Amino acid sequence: MSKQQAPLPLVDLNADTPCCPPLAQRRVPAETAAVLAPAFKALGDPVRLQLMSMIASAENGEACVCDLTPAFDLTGPTISHHLKTLREAGLVDAERRGTWVYYRARPQILRQLAGLLSIEPTAASQR
Amino acid sequence: MSKQQAPLPLVDLNADTPCCPPLAQRRVPAETAAVLAPAFKALGDPVRLQLMSMIASAENGEACVCDLTPAFDLTGPTISHHLKTLREAGLVDAERRGTWVYYRARPQILRQLAGLLSIEPTAASQR
DNA sequence: CGCCTGTCTTGACGTCCGTCTAACCAGAGA
DNA sequence: TCTCTGGTTAGACGGACGTCAAGACAGGCG
């Protein structure tokens, strides 16, 4: 058992992804799109976007599920499912310490996504 | 009819959205998440991510559908459907000029999304 | 050991999404 | 006006997604 550390099909973006040339600078290759799109998709749900924010902005850089769950009008399993989605997208890491499970954000992929969307205010691309 | 300029439920993020405090700085409010999540969701498909990039990185800041369609192994209607999704998410604008339809990126919302994901390398949030 | 609390997994159900074919609409040109 | 080309809409189909209730697992405490 101990499914958490089982070899889930995790996207390890921190490994070999060429750290995202800005989307508006050159065309994103199909392979990069295939790797990065799931991360955007994971953030494409209001609940997960809030979860991600709560985890990333947490005090010690980590958030307990016991703090996350009561923040929504959803059942525990549903929150757990969303957290699993974030985990499989490579956006967060989970660790069990005693009774509670703590989630921690992975800044690297957040930086990749932000870099992909970044637009230098140099070009007069306004309108 | 002229459905294109009909009052589609467009998300006008450029209007009153408070231009995104970084996700990792403070918790994203539910309303902000509800507004921004659809934009991430729209980018959560490899085809749309590439379309977005092709449009945003185009020469004059705009791309013709006739150039976008042959870049994929998909039918015209499917590409049109994806473009509509990007349009309804507020990520692009469409304009018909003569025979062809041109799509243009909206830098403002891209900046909002990038700002939301941005992480200052100041905090030692690295594990 | 046995119970209790916290979290995850399983299975199910309804809805939304990605794709296609067929049909329709808008301009350009003869 | 008729026709051709480019693009969108309508409808349908299979698969994925969001949610839940019920059950299973893990760790702490008596």
C-alpha cells in the first residue's frame, strides 16, 4: 500500500523541461504544450486554484489537510481528490507526519508557468 | 444573427478584476478564483496552449485562422471551437477583415495570470 | 489490544469536454 | 446573381471530470 509514494505518473517538470520560453515570444512546441497543459488544467478549477493558493501562501510553506478541508463546502474525499490532481500535476508535494498530512507547493513549476505567460512590457503589443 | 458580436458571456477581466495579488502571497478569494480559473482551464489543453502561443507570438500581433488551422491534425470546426473557448475565456479577440478572420492576444489577462503565479525569489520558500 | 480520529481510495452518477460530420453564413470575384 | 472559398454553428458521440457516500487504511491514545 502506501499509495502516496507509489510510482504515480507524476510529471516531473523540474527535471528536463527547458524552463519555458515566454509564450508570446516564440511558438510553444507540441511537446512542451503536452507537458505544461496539464498543470494549467489543474489550476483551471476554482477549488484547486484556492487550494493551491492556500498551500503556497501557508505559514511554514506547508498546509495541513485539516486546515484546507473546512475552508470549503465540500466533503473530505472531494478535497482529497482535488489535492491528488494537484499532486499528479506536479504542483504540490504531500507528506504524512503522524496523524496529519501536509502539502507543500513546488515553486519551480509555478515559476515555469509564470515564465511561460510572462510578457515583457517592451514590445508595443498593446492592442 | 451575426453571432460573433452577439453578447456572449465573455469574461471581461480587464475591467474590474483587482489585478491579481500573487497566489503564494495571500490566499486567493473565491470570487477571484471563480473569475481566473476559467482562463487557466482554457490554457489547460495542449492544442489551445499552442494556439494561444501562435497568436501571441505572431508577427503583427495577430494571426489568421487560415495559418492556425493547417498547423494541427484537426478539422477546421475543431480549431474554431478551441478558438471560441479562448475567446470566451477573454484570452483573445477576433476580428473579421474581408475574407479572413484574425485573432489577437489580450496581453492584460496574460499579465494577470503571470502575476498570480509569480513568486518572488526573496522568500526562502525553497523547501 | 481496541477504539477513535483523520485521510485516502473505490465505485457510482450526472455533467462537461474534445472531436467529428453536415449544414449554414459571410465576402470576393466572375 | 451565382459560385467558390474561408470560417462558424449545430448536433452527436465517446471519454474525462467533479462530486458524493461508503468503505479501507494509518496513527494516536486509553
